[in-house]
Amino acid sequence: RDEALRRRLSDALWAQDPPAFLANGMADEAGADRQPILIGETCERTNDATMTLLADGEWREDAAAFERAILLFDDTATDAARDLWRHFAGRDDIERRFFKQDERGRWKLAG
């Protein structure tokens, strides 16, 4: 929900060298429906996306409408993420997986 964070994410995605480069745009700007990656405050499916990534550690129920929703969180949000994990345990429409970065920055399935 933080505009400064959204801009930093966009800048970081544009700054990568191929093959890590990821074209993106802001969800509230012209041409958003043509962008492969949208960065926005809400979980609107402007570009017919099938996946959403919540980079601020806050779950939004709208994210459950996507085929895949990824919630990123830091150490300060661990308790909230654990509560959310337990909340999803009773939902048949959500498959839970937990990934953690290893010492080299690679994402590994945890547990």
C-alpha cells in the first residue's frame, strides 16, 4: 500500500540485466492492461493476471481469487504470517506452502 515501496519495486525490476529483467508498470497508469507485471495498491486483475504477489506482508482477501498468491514478509511480520497460516488451514480453496531463503538467497520449500 506504500507508494514509495511500489516505486522502488518497479525501479528494481527495470534495473535488472537480461535475463533477470522484468518489464512492469503501475496498475493506475495508462496501458496497465498490456503490462506483464503490474504494481498496485489493490489486487485488481487489470491485465488478466493469474498470480499476485503481496510485497508488504499484508494479506488481502482479494488475493484468494488468483490461481496463486504469494505473501512476502520480513521478520517483523512473522507472527502475523503464522496466524494467517493457521487461518488458511481450514480452507479447502487454498493450498499452503512456505518457502524460505537459504544463505545464498535461493528460495527453498520449508517444512
